[in-house]
Amino acid sequence: METSSFLKNTPWDSTILGIDTYEILSLSPEAIHAALSKPGHYTIKIDPLAPKKILHENGFYYCDTLIEPYCCIENYIFFENDAINISNQIPINNLLAICHEAFIHGRFHRDFNIKKEYAEQRYINWLTQLHQSNNVYALLYKQNIAGFIAIQKEKLVLHALSEKYRGQGLAKFFWSRMCKELFEKGNIELTSSISASNLAIVNLYASLGFRFRNAVDVYHFYNGKGKK
């Protein structure tokens, strides 16, 4: 695995795309030259106000803006519904179907150099890995599986609702139940990472008392031939 002052391998993405994949660690000319000099798929995350001329001049393209919701228990707004519950004992096969069409705001779905099926497989693999670590909670409505939230310590890292349960005002109850669980485990602050273009999830977090920080623009660059 290659890690330098300019590039870091992202092997979980390489597995999906069939090509070397990297995160670029700085916006320096040397880092950009490193990406131009070897085949692969590259990601760089930068401050939205940073000058981007060097990226546009060298074939990088915008894919997303990520923001970090954050909330402490004092600011959290809880919504209760007796029909809502969570469980981390649900088999992975019962959750995988929910991934389909759930992550269209993701940067890999929006990258025109990546086929949709590879973008979807990336989330399937990620969910499977998190489930193996016992970090995935099924969202239950009247004991029926309505979605899932995957966590890593105090962070909600991956979440989705089944299409059947979207648009019914249920999300705030599901997220409330999950956040209550995390606060009760002693976490002082909860965080996540979401696409600023996903207004439904932005509004959801805002309704629960979350605020937002640490915006980053995400650019990709494709150099060479892989499983396009």
C-alpha cells in the first residue's frame, strides 16, 4: 500500500473500480503532478474557498460538497414514537436491498466516469463491513425493517430508509431513537457526514437540533483505464 506526503491508497475503492484509487492529501502542484503521472482514480477534498484553478486546468471535476452535522445532548431535539425501535441483530441480507437507489447523492453516483452498478456496490461493501463489526442498526417500524443506520463510535456514517417508508415523516423518529441510544452510551457529541445537495437529510438533521461545520468540496480525477 502506497502512502506518501501526496497520495494515500484507498483499497476499498480499488476493489470496486478495478483500478488503483487514491486520495490526494494536499492541493500542492507536487500532489497534482503525482496524480497526473500514474493511472488511477483520484479524490481530493478541499476547503470550498480554496483556489481551484489548478484542478480545473488539469482535468479534475467537481463531484460533491460534504458537510458535518454535529450536536450535543443539550441541543438535541427528541421525537418519540412508540412504533419505532432499533436492533443490531438483523441479518445483513435483510438490509442490503435498502441500498438500492438510496445513495444517489453520493459522489461516486455523481461521477460520470463510474458506472452506477459500481457506485452501488461500493455502498453494499461498506454496509457489509460495518455489519460484520456489529455497527449496523436496523430501523424498525411496527417490527418491520424500514432502514438502517451504521455507526462508528459517535458518528453516524451510513444511513438509508427503504423507499416504502420515505416521505411519511418517520425519519425524525428513527434518527431520534438511534441518537438517544448513542447519547445513553455516554457520547458527548454526535456527528455525521452528508452531501449538501441532499436537502432532505440536511433538513432532518437541522430538525433534530444539529448544526453544521467543516464543509469540503470533493473533486475527482480519472487517469487511465479501469472498469468504467
